Amino acid sequence: MRAARLHGLGDLRIEEVAEPSGEVLVTVEAATACATDVKCLRHGHLILGPYPARFGHETVGVREDTGERVLVGDSVPCARCRFCDVGQTQLCERMTWVLGGFGQRIAAPAAALHAVADGLPAAGAAMAEPLAAAVHAVARAGVAACPDARAAVLGGGTMGLMLARLLVLAGCDVTLADRHEERRAQAQAFGARAVQRLDPAGHDLVMEAVGRPEGWRAAIDAAAPGAAVVLVGGCPSGSEVTLPAAPLHYAELDIRGAFHHTPGEVDRALALLAAGDVDWRALAGPTIGLDELHDALQRPSHGEARKLVVDPHR
């Protein structure tokens, strides 16, 4: 079978590889790409195993044993560590990462598989993985305790747009900031106000979805006294991050990280997509084959925020 494999930083090859072995074999219908895949290619990533490494972690396909359509969750918590014991499975100390969506077939533990509703196309269902991370981030923000909050999202990529939509659904007054006019239009279609720059100290909740240290500082600048700031965009390995101490101290800001998701949040994301509460079509980009993947991941991001859809059989 054909699959994309990383042989080192920047070294992506499409190769004939042995059939994967594992508990359940899934024929991949579609895998969407995200910033994590770009990080895997350019900088490496903590979820990658040794090189050569298969990657791609937003994967939908058909179980070869039952014929059921499933989302292949990218992680399975151990259920035994101290974090799993208290329900924080996204921080599992012995997480099993399930990668290989950029290949024609993938082997996965049964515990990683989530049923896909009839009528939800593969490309839409694959977006449940990043949407689950957005669901987790909004839960970390504590929106349920203040549904009418003045909320801001910094960054109008696909994650920022997902966050904005979830905040709108929660009843928040949402503003999204992005320098791209096309992404501001997408945010408005999702029910948010859209601006180029956030007002300073004007928001009860700020969610940063840029993934750069300067974005973290900008999020703090936009937070009102007593606000919560949730850092959703991860930085590349080795980035030096310094946060301004004065507003953290004098304005009593609550800075929170948001990483990954729980299995239950994946199911919640699939339900949102199936119900049409989050319009996956507004986030879907072109469908490409494996041979186009390297160039597509290296291409600069501009214009509308759209997720690449990879058909490994194309």
C-alpha cells in the first residue's frame, strides 16, 4: 500500500509500505490536514515515533472487519495513570498515539474508533478531531459559567473559526481578529463580529489560536481585568515564550492552556458536525492525493482558512 512517511525534518516521501498490523484495520476514505501536520514536517512533534514515521491524525475510513464507517481517533488514554484517574485523559502520561491517516490503510485499537453518523461525509467527519480540541478549549475557558461573556478569538485559521462558532453557540458576544479580509468574512458567516485588531483590555475571555509567542502576548493585551486567557495555538518546539508579568499580577488575569481533547469530546464534535451546528463545508479546502501532500503542506497560508482533504487512493 502507499503511504506518506517522514524520514526527518522536511523529508516527506510517498512510499510503498507493508500493510499495517494492529487490532482493527481501517481503509482510509479521507484525512484532513492541519497545522500539527505542518509542524510534524518542519519541526518534528512530540506525538511522532521514531523515523521513518507515518503521520496524519484526522482520519475517517471503513472498518475492514465490519464495514462500519469510523473516525479513527488519534489517541487512546491508558486509563491507569494519575490524570486518567481524575478524568483528565487529554494529559494521559502513557497515551497511545494513532497516526497514519496519510496512507491507504491504518491499523488502530478498537478504543480509538468512533462511529460516524449516516449522511456525514468523510471529509466532514475527519474535522471532528480538531473540533474536539476546540470543544475542549471552550470547556477550559469556563464559558458555561458566563454564557454572555464578551469573548474574543485571536486568529482566524480553521481552529480560530471553530472556536468562534462554539462560543457563538454558547451565547457569547464574540469578536474574532485576523488580518485576512477573507477570514474575517468567514468569521461573520459563523456569527462572530470580525476585526483586524482587538481592542485593548476589552474582553472577558480571550482565546489565542495563532500559535506564536507574539500572539500570546497580544491575547493578554486584549484581556479585561479579571479575564480568562486560553492559549490554544501551540508553539513550535524550542520557541522562547516570555509573557508580560505586569498585567498577570495587577489585572489578575487567569492564563490557561488547552491541549488536545478527551474521547467524549470527540463524540461531541461528531454530533455537532452531523447536526450542522458547525458547517464543515465552510472549512473544507481542495481534495488532493498523496503525491501532492508535500507541496501542499509547505505552501504559505493566505486567503480563506480551509483544511486540505487528502484522498490517499487518488
